[in-house]
Amino acid sequence: MAAQVPATEPSPPDTESAKAQNPNVAIIQGLVGSLMMLAGSLGVGWLSLASYDLRRNPVIMWLRFEPEGSVLSVFLLALGGMLLVRSWLRLGQRITSWGPETRPVVLKAIIAWGAPMCVALPLFSRDVFAYIAQGLVMVSGLNPYKDGYSQISNYLQIGADDLWAQSPTPYGPVFLWLEELVIRVTDGQPEYSILLFRLISLVGVAMCVYYVPKLAELHNINPNRALWLTAANPLFLTTFIASIHNDALMIGLALAGLYLAATKRAIPGILLITLSVGIKPITLILLPFVGLMWAGKGASWPRKFLYWFMTAGISLGILWIMGIINGFGFGWVGALSTPGSVWIWYAPIGFLGMLVATLGNALGLPGWTFADIVHTLGRVASILIVFWQMFVGEYSKLVRRLTLAFAAVVLLAPMIQSWYVVWLIPLFAVTGIRNDWQVKTLYLIVSFFMVYAISDQLDIWPYFDFSLIAARQIAAVTALGFAMYLIFLDPKTKVLFRKKLTEPSPGELRVR
């Protein structure tokens, strides 16, 4: 695949150095951080109104319904989350060699840091309650591509965000079936439903853990460093385990499909990526590049177009059969606009649209009409980049080209969520993240989104003086203060954020 070579040869591990750099210290610190997040989730994590037993638990009652308990929960969540970031950074520093002996260390960190999140109340997002509500829509015999979960009796009791209550689901047929299965198994009981959805996410996490090293090895990238950058990453763990996003299964299936396609098993690869599309249709972007893998190195343009046609035919054929089985056809196509109908200030295109709208309104012009034009131009630009990567570039860099195309679609959209960024991390990691501005950018991105997540969505009881606004302010100040400490003051981690390039880490691989 990619033409990449080691920057340095891995040095033999020195026993005394290994003791001095004991990675278990970072793992234990990260475990403490994850346990703090678990404790904080009991007070400010999302809890359904229908979870009657949990709401009567004396500990949870104090943490959720007393101001002192809520304040404590906010501090525990913020400090724990940022301690986990520091532990991840320090683990990378404490590993003196990225040789085979480091794989168990990274796996130990993933398990230790992820385990407490498996039993935490949902954090940073309440999408899992939307999954429950959409499952009830399926069980009720309604069409989720036409009927929002507002059609379900007492849907507010479930805990789903009212913002999307009347919107069609943006998910594909595979995830609709999973939602229906969970509801039929649990009869819609929130706690058991959450556990099953988290189990589904863990399947996706396990697939990422398995296939990231394999894809990295195909590109001559150190597999253990790639695994640390991806699956031990606190943003990855919190997004996929604590927040229970279905994106975990989506990206896990996509990585598995890419690996099979890259190892001359194109049809099984297309099948797995199609299943990924059946979770969230965004991974359709991968299929043209899989078609190029199938066509082979040095393929003529007629051959490339033939294999693009066959790839599309197989994938769309499977999706068509799924549509016949569930009776909804390609209804998910019309629902694709649901997540793209909003914008956010930190997305480059969203921020630019906001500036244009503000300026336009100040001049007495239809500012938000101009903002919509900016958003449209961003989407058009992303499509052009996708086509450029499809038609221009080396065969050996197909996965990297795919990654850049995927990144363009994400970064040029007016709305970016933290889990959108997590889609990209494994793809960049397996094709090479250098130990210079590239990895520093990743550190900053992870720090930013952890701070934002910690201060964004908190479940605060609305009937006492400690308001949601106050809770968010405390969380933001605590998390941001910790982040500033890591970047500017911490003698161990501040060196990671310096502009001056560092020497390559042992075993680090650079793009030639």
C-alpha cells in the first residue's frame, strides 16, 4: 500500500529505563480519571425519567437532587475527564519503545480506562435515548423516515432530545433493525436498553482495536503507536463507550471492510462497508476507493469505471434488498439532510457562515440567506475534493486519499460533532501521524473536544438554585484550566505542545 518507512529503528528496551518509564503509572492514573467520570455521571449524566429505580437510589438522589451533590459531580466529571487526557499523553511518553512488547500495555490501558465507562450513565450526549425512541417507532409499525419519535406516547419520559423529536431518523436500515431488536428484547426498559446499545458500541470498539493495527501494518506504520493514538485516545473512549454513539459500530465495520479490500478480498470488504452504510450512510464515501482497490494497481480508466460500477451495484443492490425487507426502500436518502440542517460555531464553515450572517444583517441584508450559500459552497467544495481524490493520486496511497476525502466532507460541513472527528482519527493513524505538528494538532483537537464535551451536556435538576448555566460554567472553567495546565505548565506534558519539532519517537514511522 503506502510507501512509508521507519524514521528510526526501534531500540531494544532497556530494563532500567523501562522501570523508570513504568507505563503502569499512567494506566492507573487514567483508571482513576475514568472512575471519577463514572462517579460524576451518577449526578450529571443523562438519566431517563422512566428510570424509576435509579432515581430512588439514595446516592444518586443526593448527587442529582442536592446542589452540593451536583457541584461535586461536575467537578468529578471535569477533573476525571482531563486526568484521562493527561494519562493518555503520559502513556505515550512512558512507552520507551513501540515494539511488540508494547501491544499488551496499550490494550491494558484501553480496558482499564474503558471499563468504568461501561457502567456509567450516558455522558456528553443523549443520542442513546433517541435510539430507544426510534426503536419504539419501529416496534409500533411506523415509518422512521417519515414519523419522528414524537409520535410515541410519553416520548419525553424516555429522555430523547426534543430538538429532533419530529425529524426523520438519519440512520440506515441495519441500525433500525438493531434498535428494534433492542426494544423487543428489553420491552423498552431504559436501563437494559442502554446496556444493550453500549454492548453494540463495544463490538465496534473491539473491531477498531483489532483492525487498526492490521491496517497500520499494511502501510508500514507502527501498529502499536497507531492503536495508542486511536483506541486508547480519551476522545475515542468517551465518544464510543460513555456516550454510546452508534458511530463505533459504523467505523468498526468500515475499517474491517477496508482491511479485507486492501488484502484482495474486495467482495467481503464491500459487504462489510455496506453494513457500515446501513448504520450511517456517510461511509458511502469509502466505496469508490474500495472499487479502485478491487480494480488493482495500474488499472486502466475503463477498468476503474467498470469496478466502480460493480462496487456500486453490489452495495446498492444489498441496500435495495434491505429496503424491500423493511418496507422503507431508500427512505434514508431523504433523511440525510437531518444532521446537516444545523451549524455550530467551531466548525470552520459554520463560523464563516455566522460571520457572513452577522455582517449581512448589520447591513440590512438577508444575512442568513448568505450564510446558507456559504454552507452550500462548503458542501460543494467537499464533493469536489472527494472527486479529486478519486481521480488523482497514487494507488499505494489509496487509504490516505480516502482519509483526505472523508476529512473534507467532515471539516467543510457547517456542523461538526466530536464523534465526527473520531471517524477520522483511525484513518489518519493507520496511514501515518508524524511526531511533529500532525500529532500536536491531534493533542489539541482531543483537548478541545474533551473540554467542550465536559461543559456542553449536563443533566441538571431544574428545580434548585444551582442552574444548568452555572454547572456548565464550573465544568468549562475546571476543564479549560486543566487543559491550560497541560499545555503551558505541566513539566511533563507541556513539551508535547511546543512548536519546536521533536526527535522521532523510537519505532515511529514517517511518510517518505
